Amino acid sequence: MPLLQGKVAIVTGAGGGIGRAYACLFAREGAKVVVNDIGSQRDGSGSSVHPADAVVEEIRAAKGEAVANYASAASVEGADGIVRAATDAY
């Protein structure tokens, strides 16, 4: 049995880099993953749903379970929204 079977993982900044790597690893290990990323540029400007959506597609293509979330973890409201996405989905 995979190590994280039956668990839910929330990964912030999961649209690229090390966050993406962790999200994919957790999914391979059986976790249901909330891929959170606001999709901003490296300088913090802008936003896009594409980075989170692309990682969700990648996880699903590998037969994992994932949902995207685009809230900012920098505020209480945003963090609450991320957790709510996990509880609503799983």
C-alpha cells in the first residue's frame, strides 16, 4: 500500500518548482492533493490558473487524485479557502 493512501495533502506553491515536485510525489504515494498556486510571476505580480491546473492534469493523467485551488495563503481568508477546498473535495 502506498505510504499516503487515504490521506489528503495541501501543497501551496504547487504550480511549479519544488511545490510541484512535492504535489506529484504525494499523489504517487496515494494522497489526494489540493494543488494550490496563485500563479503569480517570480516578482509577485499577476495571477493565473494555468500553473495549478497543469499540475492537476499531470497528477490525474498518472491516475492520481487532485483538485486546483488559486487562493493566496498569505491571508487568513485565503488559507481558510484552501482548507475548505480540501474538505469540500475530499
